[in-house]
Amino acid sequence: MSFRLSQRDKDIIAFINQFRAVDRDSLVDLFFKQLKSPVNACNSVMVRLYRLGLIERTQQYSPTVYLPVDAKIKKNSQKILHFLSILDVYKQMCTYSIPKHVIVEDKPTRRKGGIEPDLFCIFKGSPFWIEIQRNQYSEQKIQGKINLYEEFFFSDEWKALQWQPEKRSPIFPSVILITPVRYAVSSEHIRIIQVASIHELMEKYKGSTTQQREAKPVTQSSSGGIRINLT
């Protein structure tokens, strides 16, 4: 059977492959919002793509969640909620600015036991590794994660990552912990930001930027001279 895919069809399939699990309402917001009947239009497109065998779906959730055809997670897996949490963070970012160089479940060390942030992206000109903590952990475990980031910082391997700027000094990303709990963790070498959501992050730096304008320019950090200015 021959069929022709629209560019939107291709974009939707690529997006599902990238984020691993995408709910219907997120697809409506990201791809159909401008239409007169966005939900109906989305349902029609997704049913067609499913019947063509180009995507999978699970109706264990409401609204329906769509998966890649080669998804290695079960349709009732708790891992789906993990991927939906990553998607939610991405959508929050999109309300302010479209992130670039998005990598879901980034593995920059390419080896077991290295850092494995839930999300990497360049957001408003600054690179971030994002850890989404849906459950509460011990401070020792969270500090252990921070220690792995410090190990990677001292390895200098990060300077060769493909998204690094070509004509400027390499930048070590800030680490954002998306968590409702504040942990007593610290680092003298990398920037750690703890917030409950991207919305809180934007409010936090909106206020700090106003103060900086009234005082002095932002101080350069030890992590490659990154300047965070999210407004």
C-alpha cells in the first residue's frame, strides 16, 4: 500500500521517537493548536498513523499515549510516566523559548556509570543538563549524582561534545534538579539549580536579572564562563 506523509506527519513521528512517550493533549498543543478543531484533527491524524503502523499507542492512560513502533517499554510500564515528565519539562520551556539541541536521556560519557541526565538542551542561549526527581531520594544519593557531574567536569571530555560552540570557549552545562524537595547538595565546580518547575526557574532568574541590572554584571562561573540570563 502506498501512502504519502505530510511534513506534519513526519514531524509528529520524529517527535514521538525522540521523546519515547507522548500523550494526545501534548500533541494537540504542539502540532494542532492553531486549527479550528485541534482535538478532532489530532485524533484523526493519530488514528491514521497508528493504522499505517508508523506509531504504537497505549490506552492504559487517558488521554491516549503514543509510542515509537520499536518501543522497548511495555505499554503499562511506569517508565512511560518518566518520559511524560520529561515531555512536561520540555513543554514548559516551549512557553518561553523553543529549546535547541534537545537530547532525551542524554549519555554524554557513553559509558555505564557515568552521568545520565533525563534531558539536555540549550535553552535561551545556555546549555543545561536536567535531572527530574519524581520521587524523594536521600541527600547522599543526590550528592552522588552531583559527584558524577564533577568527575565529568574534570575529565575535560565535555569540551568535545558536538553541541559546543565552534568559535568560543567550551561551556560546561548547568545542572537543573527539577524537584519539589530541596536537597543540601553542593559543588564548587559546577552550577546546580534546584527548582520545582521551569516556571519557577524563569521567575527565579527574572528576579535575579533585575537585581543584576541594578548592581554589577553577572560574575563568571568556574564552569567555562557560562552566563545564565533566562529573561
